[in-house]
Amino acid sequence: MSVRPATQQDDDVVLELLRRSLGWVPSEHDADFFRWKHRENAFGVSPAWVACVDDEIVGYRTMLRWRFERLEGQVEAVRAVDTATHPGHQGRGIFTKLTLAAIDDLRAQSVSLVFNTPNDKSRPGYLKMGWHEVGRVPVSISLQRLRAIPKVMRSMGPAVKWSEPTPAGLSPQDAFQDATGVKELLACQPAPRSGEFRTLRSPEYLSWRYGFPPLAYRVVLRGREPQEGFAVFRLRRRSEIVEATVCELLAPEDDRRARSELFRGVRRCVDADVVVKAADGVNRVPRQGPILTARALGDLEVPARSGWKLSLGDVELF
């Protein structure tokens, strides 16, 4: 078995491998989704690797490029995302070989950090390879309908990949067409505290992150222009319920009241059973939220969980 960097010529085989390994239901959007996610990323093209046996691709590993800002300067990072092993070659350590090869290459590319939110099944494998648990990303869950409580209690599994369409709000293309207004809003955000990590947002990042039409993200403006603040959300089915995930809440000067107003605006306009967002302090729901893991690739000091200022858009599985 050999490991080499993946190329665009591998895309068709890799897509089929992802479908077979991860149980993807074939979709007309798969190729476009893959290209948007890994080739059109505002932070750069995703580095990827394949494992081959007799020239047959039997494993795949990719890392989504990411960039954090902090008071001390920017941090080049990657998010460990898609990985797949051919069903006929499982149990041969392909996941570990690909991931360790990726770590070596990324370190040589001056990437300082790998982070992700692995599920309970894959987390032990990452921990054995040097990752450590940072802690849960706190979330708050707002119930929209009291009669939905029994359904909500039964619907704790993963959400589906594709969004439910909704006419609520604006499309990201319309909401973010005034790049100057978006830049003005981002410019007035308070600087990160010492040691604090947060995603480096820009008009280009927001347009990429939420602009893939089949994912059907929607935007609620606080006023008539983006510089007055906005919320980004999408609807997805989770077992028996429809869940609205609020991915971004951005307000001038990060004003708490304005963010609360935006959140209420989302709640008013969506037809969902629950609305979920990153929690603020006492609003968090105990033992809920994805578990963040990270591995430094150099001498970078990784902050404790309280030092990560993350939105659900930063950690959402997409």
C-alpha cells in the first residue's frame, strides 16, 4: 500500500469511494458540493491524500483549509473533514496511515493547527494520534412548539446533510452583495482577547461559506443593510424534527442586545421545531454540542475551550 497526494484526476473515484464508505445517497449535487467545499474555499484548496493498492484507490483523506485570527496574529489551520476507506480494505490501518502522512505534509507547509469535531466512533482514533479534547462547543436550544417535546426527545441522532428549503430571509447572494457593508460590520467587531481564537471572517469567506445554493442557507438582516447586523441559518431534518441551525450572529460592536434581536428574528420567521445556536454563558444546554478536538503541529499553544470563540458555522458538519 502506498500513500500519495490526491489530484483532480482522482475526483470521480474519490466521490464513489465517499459514497460507498460514508453511505452518501448519490445526488446530482455531489460533484458540485465537493468542488465548492474543497476547491473554492476562500482560505485555499484543500490538501488531500489517497492510499493505493496496486494502483487502486482504497482510502482518502482531506483537510479543509481554515484561518484563525488572534491578538497575537493569524493562525494557519486545517479542519480534519472527509475520510473514507474502501469497504473491502477496512481494518488495515488506512485511516491512520493517511492521517499521519497528512500531518507530516501539513507541518512542512507551515500549517500550525488541526482541529475537528469527530463523533464518538472516530474520536478515539484521533486521540491515539496526538489530538486532545478541548471540550464541548456550548449550544443553546430553543423550543418552538411545546407539543414537539416528545419528538425532540426522540430525535438526538445526526441531522441530514441537505437543507430544507424555506422562503424565510434572503439568499446569501442577495444579503452579501454589498461587500462594503459586510466589511464595515466586520471591521467594527472587537479585537480578540489575548490567546483567543476566532475564524478570520471576510466578505469573501462569508460568500463562500454560505453561498452554495443546494445547502439553502438563509440570511436575516437586522435592518436594510448588512452593516446593521445579520444572522445566517439553515433548516435541516433531524429524525422526526425540523431544526433551525443559526450559524452566524453578527452585530455592530458585537452588541449582545442586537444579537439577541437577530436571534428572535430567526425564531419568528422559521417553521421549525427547535432553533439551535452557539450558547452565551448561562444559556448553554448541559452535555449538548459537538466535542472539539485539536492538535498543534508546532509550538503553538492551543487555548482551552473558553479561548475558542466559535459559531456553529465554524464547526457545523457540511
